[in-house]
Amino acid sequence: MILVDSNVFLIDLRYPRDLNAATNKQFLQTLKSRGDGVTSIFNLLEIAGVLSFNLNEEQLRNLYDLFPSRYGVGVVPNSELASPLPRCSAGELFQRISRRLSLGDAQMLEQAENPVYRIDTIVSWDAPHFQSRTHLRLLTPAQFLNPTS
């Protein structure tokens, strides 16, 4: 299973002129056709938070509700608004933060490394930032598309 970081989706949704936009779009299309992609509930909430400054409430609700079908990804654990957020202790998060991770990245890794989800790869434009902070395979979308380069 492949967990996709927020920045990949945000380039598609908010920054279409980004230098990586074409590669990003190709990655998202490939991922959708494969059907083995997920993102964490924390990533989806982060995306909604960033876009909340530019969308009205109805648009934001549609983004949130339709996100999995739009990108062909699952959300772990799930995106039902009535569902409680995944639990992890402040100590667990602090351990990750103390290794120079933001709260959002610490929460994402906490979900990604949960064996229940069987995630083996994280795809992020910030993949190098996660080096030595997880045992999972780390790739940028470009590396995912061209594994030999």
C-alpha cells in the first residue's frame, strides 16, 4: 500500500503552475489506475485546512466528501466526519517531533507505520525529509514514476 502525503494533492489542487505539476498529475493518474493508494485522515484534514481559505463551506465539504473518489485513494482510518480521530499518545508524537518532524508529519507517520494498514511506501515531494525517521520506503512522485533514476 502507498501512502501519499498532502503536498502531492495540494500541488494538484492549488498550485497547477508548480514546476512539478506535470509529473505530479502523471503520478496521481498512475496511482488512481493502480488502486493501491491511501492518505491519512490527518493529511486530508491538512489539505482541507489549507484550502479552507479559498473555498466556501459547501465547496470544502464537497472536497472532503469526494476526495477519495476524485483521486481513487482510501483514507486511513476513514474520512467519516463522525469518526473519532486515531489515538496515539502525546509521548509517541513527542518522540517523533523530537526527531525534527512537524506535528502533521508525526501524525502521518504514526498512521503510516500502523501495521493494520499494510503501508510499505510513502510518496511525498518531501521524501528526503523523512529519511532516517521511518522504516518505510520513501519516494518522490518522480522517483515513483521512474524507479531507475
